[in-house]
Amino acid sequence: MKAIIFSIAASLIATAASAQNTDDARWVDQCVRDSAGYNVSERVKVMYCSCMVARMSNSETRSVSQWEQANPKIRDDCARRAGWN
């Protein structure tokens, strides 16, 4: 079962990252890993993290977790768009 979930998550990450550069894909992957403790689907995590990374500047040095704390309006918008309830 875990292998199936991992496979689905990897597929979603790959799909979300296909339109992003390699650096963005790493940020999304790290964000999803940082969100491991939250009780939402991997799909929602990938959508949320992709939204957050897309909103961040290319020169941003903070992690998504750090950046979202400083940008609550964007965090809330991405959560709503991703279906994070």
C-alpha cells in the first residue's frame, strides 16, 4: 500500500514539476516532505506546494515553510486553491 501511495505521489510531483524548472521541483519536493505530518492527500500537498513555489521569487532563499509564515494571504489562497481544508 505504501508503495502505491509513493508511486502516486511521485507521479503527481513529476506532473506538477514538469512545467517548472529543476530548482522549483526541488522546492516543491521539500515542501511536500515538510508537510508529511498533515492529514491531507499527497495531491493536495503537491498542488499547495506548487502554488506556493510559483508565487515565490526566483531569488528567494527561504524554504516554503518559512516563506508561508511571512505571507499568510498567499498561504491561504494556495490552501484554498489546493483544496486544503
